[in-house]
Amino acid sequence: MNKAKMFVASLAVLCLSAGGAAAMTQREFVDLCRDGSPAEITLALRDEKLSPVKAASGVTPLMGAASARGAAASVEKLRLLIDAGAKVNVADGNGMTPLMYAAQFGDSPDAIRFLLSAGANREAQDRRGWTPLAFAAAKNSSVEMVNALVDAGADIDARARDGATPLLLALRGGANRGAVISLLDSGADRKAKDLPGRALNDYFKASRFKGDADIAARLQDAAGQKPLEPARLVQLCRFGSAQRLRSALKAGSDPNAAVDGLTPLMWGARDNRDKNVLSTLIDAGADVNAQDPEGRTALMYAVKNPAAVQTLMNAGARADLFDKNGRSALEYAGEAGVKIDELGGLKAAVENHRARADYENRLGAQKAESEKKIAELTRQLEKERTVHQVTKDAARQAEEEAQAAAEHAAAEKAELAKQIETAQAQIAALTRQLESEKAAHQAAKDAAAKADETAKAELAEAATALAAAKASVAELNGRIEAEKAAADEAAKAAAAESDKELAAAQAQIAALTRQLESEKAAHQAAKDAAAKADETAKAELAEAATALAAAKASVAELNGRIEA
């Protein structure tokens, strides 16, 4: 909004309210409607008696208000002027209506939607045959203005007098790249030609967008219309036409994609008065009983619109659903000040729900009584079952005890058989041990006899050696005596040598004597060992005989027990 214009408009209103001499002209009032606030317009209408209908230079106050941009754009201003008598379809000298002014100069989609809801003709044409959509596509830089008109059902391929469609005019005007893409994605006719015969591609090559890859790709795409983003689909459901919605859903738009927690059906039920929009969504698979994060359903949002309520009820919407605060659609209608009689379908559903609730309560009471009786019968049955079970358990226990006794007897018999088998194995082992000990005793006796014989032989050999030594000594003594007489000198010379030989002989005799004593001691040790081995063998034999007798006695006892 131009701040200077707002200042001038505000100053004019202040002068009027202060009783100034200067009166506001209709031209100034039109400017005020464009740039001023609803309060300022109200003041001017009241104090100056300015006309909400009269034009200035062909422009009516409503056209001025529709042209507002930014903060100056206000649905309230449009409503104020229309309530004061402004006509929504009046045209200026060029055939432009307030809706066309909004489409060309404004930037508020809400202004478009409000004018349409107030009865503005979305297919009106100026002298050139341009529709509001043509103005938005060719002249406005906001794609939202194009989308608002397309979603409201404006003819996307309406022809101007020269045959150009909004898409061709958007390429020619070059004001809005987004408008070109939006029209292509919305299914605008790619084969359209103007009266001179220029096709879409000709317009594209001559436009400022000729190097745009996204637009070029869309021109080559034969699929045409694209699915709408959820936010765009919601806007279509809130303010658009059933025809346009049907086309968007056919292109693959999701009828259940939530925006801010609300499904398209909830948005349409709340804001769109066209029941066909709801029918179109329902036919496309919209869930009539979906709930938002607060538990609200489309039926709760539709309570101010009886036709929407009936459409939803006919599609199976449930009146017995509640939000998180326990409120149903009926409570929502009451809070909105809607008379229940105006919502026939909802009223009938609520009454049916109440009747069903009463029936369910009665049924619940009957069920509770039946459950009480069943519980009593169940207790009696359980008691009888308990008695039967006790008897059955006693019989089973007796049978189990008899079975256990039989199994125990069989186990004892098997254990006795195993013990007999073990005893027999022990007897066999003891017998083998006795035989082994007998053999060992005999071997010890044989070894002792052999040791005795060996000792005797060694003793005889030692005696023989001693005799030989004694003979050798005698011989030496004889030689000494014989030689002593023959040669004293030689004897003296050899005395020392003889003494040495004698000492050696004596040492040999001593060694032989010690050997003899050692052999005697070994012989005695062998005799003692043989005697001890004989005693040990006799003791072990006696012990084995005792064990054998005990084993035989045990076997006899076991046989007696088995026989018993």
C-alpha cells in the first residue's frame, strides 16, 4: 500500500470528522476504499453520505477496495461496501468488474474468494473477452490469485476475442512464471491456438520464459494435469468448485491428505457451501468418519450447513462419535446456535443413537442379570465339579499308588537280581584273585629256592677263592723261606717288594672276606624275604578264603530272600 496515499486519505477523513470545510469527493472516496481502513470507510459513508455505488472516472468504490494490496487488502472492506449496496458485477467502461480489478491489481486470494461468495461472475468478460482468470494469469505477479480462481472453477481454457486462452495470455504477458506452471499443471489445453493460428509453443518461444527448463518439460509432458499438493487441495475444497475438485482428484490428488490435522473433507464441510464438493470427495474415497487430533469429525465441522450435514449422513457419517472433550456433533450444533430441527438427518441419527443407547442399556441390564444367574450356576457347577474331581483324584491316587507299589516291587526284584549278579561277579573276581595270589606265592617260593641255591653256589665259590688265596699265601711263605736262606742280600732287597706283595695279598684277602660276609648277609636277607612272602601269602590266602565264605553266605541269603 502507498503510505502517502493512506496519509492523504486519513487526513481527509480527519478533516471531515473535525467539521472542516473541505468535503471528500467521490474520487477521494474510491481511493480511500483502496488504501484506507474499514473504520475510515465507515466514517466517510456515515458523515459524508458518500455513495458506495457511484463511480469516479468509471471506477466504483468496490473496484477500488478490490484493488487493494498488502495490509490495505481487507475482506471486511468488501463486505462493508456490499452490505451498503455496492454491486459485485457492475462493470467500468472497459467491461472490467470488481473481480477483474482484484485479479489484476490485488494480491489477496481471500478477496477473490469473498467476491465469488458474494455472487461475482467468475466468467465475466471485458471488451477484449478477458475473464478474471485471464487478468490474473497475464497481469498479476501472484500465483495464488490464479490458483484461487482456478480452484473456484474458473474456465481454465476460456477464449478471449482473439482466441487466446489464459495460458497463452500468461506467456504473452510474462508477469508470472508460477501462473504458467500452475495452469499447465492444472490441465490447461496444450493444443490451444489463437485466431491467427499461433500455438502454445509459438507463444513460449516468443515469451520471456523461452529458456525455462521446467516450463519446456511441462510443454512436452502429455500427461497434463498433475496431482495437487495437500495444501492446494485443501484450498480447493474450502473455496473451489466440485467440477475443479473432480478434475484434481482424477489427476491423483489424495482425498484424505490432512493439513493442520484436518482432512480435505473437514475443510470442505467447514468452509464450502457447495454440497457437491463433499459428494465429490466422498465418491473419491474420503473417510467420512475420520477424526482430527482433537477427535472432531467432518460432521462436527458441518453443523452450520444443513445440506452438508445431510450429505455426510447419507454417506454414513456417524453422529455417535465424540471428540476428546466428550462432545458429539449435536453439542457442536447447539454451541453454534443451530436449531436441531434444521438438521433433520442429524436429529434422526441422534434420536436413533439415543434409542439404541436405551436399548443397549436395557440389554446391558438383562445381560448383567443373565451374567449373575450364569455366575451362580457356574459356582454350583464348579462345586459339583470339585466334588467329582476329588473323587476322581482319590481314585486316580489309589491307582497311582498301586501302580507305584507294583513298580517298586519290580524295581526291588530288578535290584536284587542286579545285586546277585554283582555278588557272582565279586565271587568270580575273588576266585581269580585267589588263583593269582596262589600263583604269586608259588613264584615267591620258587624265587626263594633259586636265591638259596644261588647263595650256596656263591658261598662255595667264595670258599674256593679263599682256599686258593690261602694256598697262594702258603706258597709265598715257602718261597720266602726258601729264598731267604739262599740269598739274604736278595731277600733284603726284595723284602720291601715282598712286603708290598704281602700287603696286597692281605688286602685281597680282606676284600674277599668282606665279599663273603656280604654274600652271607644277602643270603640271609633272601631267606628272610622268602619267609615273609610265605607268611604274607598264607595271610592273603586266609583272607580270600574268609571273603569267599562271606560271599557264599551273602548269595545264600539273597537266594533265601528271593525264595521268600
